[in-house]
Amino acid sequence: MFTVNLILLSNFSLKKKIKKRKQDFGEKCRIICVRLLHFNHFVENGRGIVLLKEIAIAFFIPIQLWLLAECYQYLKEYKERRFCTAREIARVSRPQLTDKIIRHYSLVQEDSILLHPKDYCFLKPVPIDNVKLIFDSNDDSVKQIVRNFEKLFQKFWPHKCKIYSDAVYRMEDPDRTKFYIGRSYRLLDVQGTNSLEMKFSPASYFQYFNVGEALIFAEAINLKSSSCAKYRKHFPKQLDLTKYVFTPGIQTISIRLSKDREHAHYYMLDRDPDKVAAGGKMLRLLPAGEFQPAKKHSNMASDLCFWRNIMRESVEEFLDIVVNQNEPGEFNYDIWPYRELNKAKNDGKVVVWLLGYGACPLNYKLDFLTACIYEAETFDEIFGGKVRKENKEGQIVHSLPFTGEQISRYTDINLTTTTAIACLQLAYKFRKELGIPCADDSDETLDVNTSYREYFI
């Protein structure tokens, strides 16, 4: 009997020790898991909570509901903080991010700081009337291509948002008149050299924003590190128009020739980050904007025209006359000043050229680069003293002399967007073909600064 009791007592003591060790180990596991949640690698996409559950199940540890609630709340607040921080970095650190990406794509020693398709060839500027634009309404691949790219960045968005624009709406509540899902065109194909044929299909601005601007967001999170190879591998150096949805913009250098045609001036815009959805605190040429129909209900095929787009953007940015997107019916181009601009172009007093195209390496945003050259009388009659000091997007930088010395001041990533720099480069390179006088004319090419300077003034 004594032996039996001794055995039972020993078993009871052993079970008690095992139970206590399990409890001690369980508490240590909980502490470790909570600490792990403070590291980004485990916080992202709820990985910390998943790890906590796995350890608890493996060692039969009861999961405290309050602990899971604490983990969830921490994760929620962390994503919100990270979102706000990365958004601010993307706004104020664009030059630093651009420097990093230019080096990633090894563009420092190349002729252009933009990305191009494999068969890109632009040996000379092309008159805008020699570019034929074709609209294909049957392209149904856009949504699936964009969705595949959106999934790459979905884990970054707070409040379980699936796309970047929804997260911006949820966290910042932007002005819906400035940040909205406007209709755009997708570039499908480019054929030809001296005369071009381009094919487009329907798309939307958010189909760019939810991928291209999300790519900047991912870089902003990793500002101090090298480029995000995890994401950049999906955005190759050579553009493939079939595997990515490029919704182009148009960057135009507006040049006013002097009355004696011995001098020329151009205009730039200093974008206000509080007035634009993306690309604030940077200079770009004036005008510039999305290539899209005039209004929400415009016929996309009839509005597929570079000149119409350039006209609308010029009137909007020089004269601050904004198109009412919600107005029913087609846009009227037979009223002032569109009527006068069309007549001047038909009379040869306004000449428009396509200089090239390419994508900004930072956000993979493709722009057509164009030059719009005005005779002095025509520019003064239409715009003249009506050009404002500022518009709805920022401050206008007036009448900059078209000289190599002056232009070189702005071919700097610390000041100017990459597509604007490329447009300035091409306009200067082709100045003789374009008929632009240049006071300090020389055969030298422009120097482009591609290095970030922290204390740039």
C-alpha cells in the first residue's frame, strides 16, 4: 500500500512539474510573440498574429483573447502610421527616390533618363499631324493586368483596403474634384518612324495611380535601402506595352518666339503638393497633364487627339479656364480660345511636334514629349497679359530664356521631374529642326544632374 501511494505521489509531482513548466514556457512564448510583433517583418500582413497562433497550437498554450485583440490593434495602428509616414516621404523626398531608381536601372551614363520599349527609335521630331491615333474599344485585358499588379502592394494598405486609391480616400479624404477616377487612354502599340501609327484603348487614371504611385509608396517605405528588388523585378527596364497598362500623359514645352525670331522663351510650373494628387514640390513644363477625353461623357474615339489635349491643358494652365467634367454632351472646340488656337495652327502660326516618349523610372508613368511653338503675335493675342502668376496646380515660372545655360539649371532631378527634363533635352537637341533660335547656340548637349543633394537650394 505504501509503495502504491509513493508511486501515485511521484506521478502527481511529475505532472505538476510538467504543468508548471508548460505554463512557464507558454508565458515566455507569449512575451516573445508580442516582442516579435514590434518587428516589421512579422507585423506585415498579420504575420505576427499567425506566428502567435502557430506557437500556441504547437505547445498547447491557451490563446488569451485580450492578447489577440492587443496584437490586432497594434497592427492596425502600425499600418496607419506607416501609411502616413510613407505618403509624406513620397511627397517630400522624390529627388532622393529618383536618384535611387536611376541607379537601379543604370541610366546615369545613358542619353535619356527615361525608360523605353526595346524597339524605340526617335531620330528626329515628328509633326503632330503625321501621327495617326487609332482607338480600339475591344481591348478587355486592362482590368486583369492591373489587378495582378495591384495585388503586389495590397498588404501595405490600412483598413483592409485592396487598392491604393481606396486607402487614400479612407485615410486622407481628398478633394473629389481633384482626386477621382477619370477616364484615360491605354497605349497599346506604336509603329513607324517618320510618320507614326499608335493604337489606344480605354483605361482610367486610377489604373495608373494604384500601381505606379503604389510603386513609389513601396520605395518610400525603404527610403534608406537600395531599390525594392522584390517589386522592381515586375517593372523591367525595357517597357512592354502588352504586359503593363500605360496610361500616358503629355508633357509640352510651350515656346514663344520673339517678334524678330532671334530669341525664344518657355514656361514651367512649380507644383504645389497641396493642390495636386501626385508629383508635388517639383517643376514641370507648362502645360502637362493626363491624355484623356475632355469630359466624363465625351466620345473617347473623337477626343483621341494630341492637339485637342494640348489645347485644353494650355487654356487651363495659362488662363485658368477649367473644363467642366460633369457637363453633358461633347466638348465645344468652336468657342474662344480653342477656335483661335485651331485657326492659328491651320495657318502655321502654331507648330506642334512630337519629340519622343518614355516612362519615368520612379513611377513607370509614360509621357509623350511634345513642343508647341507660337509666333509672338499669336501667343500674345491668345494668352498675352492674361497668363497668371499661379493656377490651380501651383506657381507659374514665366518667360524663361531658351538658352543652353538657362535650360541646364532645370535639368536637375532635385528640381524637375524626369519627363520634363527629357523634354527639355530633346527640345534643345532638335532646336534647329524645330526652328527655335538659341542665343548661346553650340553643339554641346545639356548636362543632366541625376544625383540627389540633401541640402539643395
